[in-house]
Amino acid sequence: MAYESFEDMTVWQKGMELAQSVYSMTERLPRKEDFGLTSQIRRSARSVSGNIAEGFGRKHTKDKLIFIMPHGALSLKPRVT
């Protein structure tokens, strides 16, 4: 299926819903975590739809895959040790 815009893609829409949910959930985290864990979790949630949008604009399949599956690690972010 050909899409005219990344915004038409269900996966991008789900990524945006994920980001909104994560932002709501992280509101309850302690303020002392605003620049640590909270920031890292929020950046990770935003990167899902961001990578899809950036990959959408690429012309070649290889380029697209870099943004959709960077090292196969999208689902592994963030790592907290």
C-alpha cells in the first residue's frame, strides 16, 4: 500500500499514541528525575514515530530500514542499569 504521508500510516499513529501515553505516565514520576530517567523515557517514546517519519522520506529501501530498525534495537530503548 502506498502512503502519501507518514501521518497516514497506522504504525506512525500508534507511535504518537504511545508517546502521549508515556508523557501522561511520566508526569507521576518524581521531579528529581525530570532530567534523568523521565527525559530518557520520553525521548525514547518520541523516537518511535520520529524514526518512522524520517524513514518515510528516504528514497531507497536500505535507507528506510536504518530508521525503522536501527540495529534492531528500537524496542530495547531505554536501558536502565
